[in-house]
Amino acid sequence: MTETLLEIDNLSVDYETARGDLKALRDISFDVNRGEIVGIVGESGCGKSTLISAILRLIAPNTRFRNGAIRFKGDDLLTRTEEQMRALRGGDISIVFQDPMQTHNPVITIGKQMVDIQHRVKISKAEKLATAARMLGVVGIPDPEARLKQYPHEFSGGMRQRIAIAMALMSEPDLLIADEPTTALDATLEVQIIERLKDLQRDFGCAILFISHHLGVIAELCDRVVVMYAGAVVESGTVREIFHNPKHPYTRRLIECDPGHIKTRARVLPTIPGEVPDLANLPEGCIFRERCDQAMARCAQVPPLTRLSEGHNAACWLNHAEEIA
Ligand SMILES: Nc1ncnc2c1ncn2[C@@H]1O[C@H](COP(=O)(O)OP(=O)(O)OP(=O)(O)O)[C@@H](O)[C@H]1O
Ligand SMILES: [Mg+2]
């Protein structure tokens, strides 16, 4: 039986700015089940980082939670104290950031950093070092005992990201959140990290919430995909449904514009014409309307996220044949 681990329920988050409230997330709803890999994909500025910072409550001071709930194992995280959230981060929920240098302190050896993050575990330092070496081995760092004595700058970017993943897994989290963990790496390293993440997910059984603007990576790694556009979920479904049977024009355009999907050599990569709307001054109706080549009169009203088949949802009037007719 599938068990829901994380449930985002109608979450709306604003940023207070001098220009008024910037509506960064609007009525976001999706689930992550235990042991499942869910990908979040969307263009820059669509709210991916806002969403994960809201989940972890690592938020900018001008962030305002307007509505909704973030339930983890059934408990609403929005009602938890700061101290409870601190215990959760690096405990049941771990995070890997885009830039591994953000994770590692440059003046402390990797070994000491990996011992320090085990502060909650009651074992000797030698045992903690042994655990650290074992985890480096798990993520594919050769000669881990010797490597523990080295500083972050003595590792390549790909290795630093593997170490960040090793550190994130040390608390045996139920949920690993990764915000563009491979974006700073070259394509070969990216493939290696993705393969490693898949193995680790199988061995450790944790769920992964994986954020990326790179569709190929999402297709390779994830079980399910949530497509975001300008602060809203426009479509969600299994990887198969999203890539082979997309139901929202935005998803279709994203797939068409992905370099991995372009068969013929082109001088100029296709892009989606137009710009993401101003979130501090939202247009009426469907958020994608201005850029959509299938827009119609009905789109003056916001289309609801509607269930099309088991686990496949889209927010587009094109899927409401009976209502448009
Ligand atoms: N503290 C803040 N105050 C005001 N606006 C913000 C703040 N943080 C982010 N934003 C705005 O909120 C929107 C969503 O930003 P967010 O960083 O979540 O997007 P993203 O999908 O992670 O983008 P990227 O792919 O570039 O990382 C953007 O319009 C951004 O400019
Ligand atoms: Mg981001």
C-alpha cells in the first residue's frame, strides 16, 4: 500500500515587497509517497526554491504563508516551532543544494564535518569516523579513510556533490530534498550523480523530492513529475504520462524546447515566446494564457487543477471538452 509521506495542500505563499505582495506560490497541491522520487520542473522563477524553503522553513524574512498546509507524516509543519523544525532538518528530512560549497565549511576537513553532523548519535568518535568513511564509499569516493583528512577544496565539484549527498543520507532521512543538485556539474558528472541517487534511493528507501529545470534528468530519475508555471502547479502525473501524454500546453512546450528532444540540428534552440507574468501584478484568468497558442475565451477564468486519470492532473480548459462545447 502506498503511504503518503509529504502532503502539500493548497499552499499559498507571498513575498512582501515595496511593489506589493508577490504571489510566489498559489494553491499548490501534490503528494510525495514513501520511497517515491518526485520531480518538480519549471522555468526559472516559477517558485521551485520558494516551495522547498517553505517546506523546510528556511525562509526569507519577507515570506508570508497565506493559506494551506504542509503535512509531513500527517503533522502540519506550519504549526511546528522553530526548534522542532531544526530537529527535523538534518533528521527526518535532509537537503542537498545546488552548490556543494554551500554545504561544506572550507576550513574544516571533510572527516570532521561528517563527525560533527552525527552529534545526535551516541557513539565514539572513532565509530563516527568509520560511519563517515563507509558513507563516502557508498557514494563512490575511492580511498575514503584518507579522503576524510582532506579539505573541501581538495575535491572536484562532482565529488563535493557526492559528499553532500553522503552527508544528507547520514541521518537516514525519510525524505531527501535536492534543489538542482546537478545543475552546476557537467553532463557526464550529472549522469553519474543521478545513477548514484537512484542506487541510494533503492538501498536506503528514502523518498526524494528532486527540483530541476532539466527535463532529461527528471525523466531519468523520477517516478512522478509536478510541472510548475509562475507559482502554480499546471500538471502532475507519472513520468510516462507527463512525457508521453502531456495534457497542458505549457508541459508540451517545455518538452518541445528541451534540447534532449530536438532531433534535427538547429542553430537556435526553440523557446516559449513571451515572458512569465509579473507575480506582483497577476493577470486575470489562466496564468499561461498570454503565452499559449491554444488560448480561448474560456481562459479568462482560472482553470482548476483537474484529475484526468488516476494520478494525472492538469489545469487547462482544453481538457474540459464538455464545458467548452
Ligand atoms: N525574498 C524574496 N522577496 C521577493 N521576491 C522573491 C524573493 N525570493 C524569491 N522571489 C521571487 O519569487 C519568485 C519565485 O522565485 P524562486 O526562487 O522560488 O524560483 P525558482 O523556480 O527557484 O527559480 P530558479 O530556477 O531561478 O532557481 C521569483 O519571481 C523571484 O524573483
Ligand atoms: Mg531556485
